[in-house]
Amino acid sequence: MQFNLLISCVAAEPNLKESTARKKIYDRCDETVRIPMVGKYTGLSDAYLSVLKDPEAYKVAWNILKGVDGVLVPRGFGDGGVQGKILATKYAGEHSVPFLGICLGMQIVVNE
């Protein structure tokens, strides 16, 4: 016995009404949002000096953190930068600051 199956598939026209309306709203947004990336190093874009060896750097970083709209804690490695990431995560939680943890950042927020 032989079966011949013919399937005709015509894609429906996508409904972009909601996406188009959202894009118009986003295009009108011009407010600046400050989101620091909490890391082990600061200063250079690809390889930067550790702030953990300088106690004054903690004060500077803390003052910056107090004025932000959200916190991003990315992946990391080594012991040096983890303490600062933990402190930033605690700050975000205690002050209801929006938080995004990626990789190590998510592990820290789950532990907190």
C-alpha cells in the first residue's frame, strides 16, 4: 500500500500591531538610565586595574552604586571580585533596586 501525502502550508501574515505600538513608545523614550556593571576591574575597556586593592575605590564605587537605576552583576572568576559583587547584590536587594545577575551574578543572588 502506498500513501501520498500532500501538505500545503501557507504562513499567516504576522500580526505586528503590538510590536509596532511598543516600538513607537520606545522611540519616544529619551530618559537616561544608569546601570553599573559590577566587576572586579575598572578603568580600561578590555583589561583594567583591580579596585579591590584600594580601600578608597570601595567608597567611590559605593557612592556610584547609591545613585543608579539598576545593577548588573555579570560572570566572574577568582576570589578577588566576588566580595564586591556580593555587596552590590545585597545593596540592590535591600534597596529594591532592579537587578540582573548573569552566570556568577545569578549564583550570588540565589545565595543571598
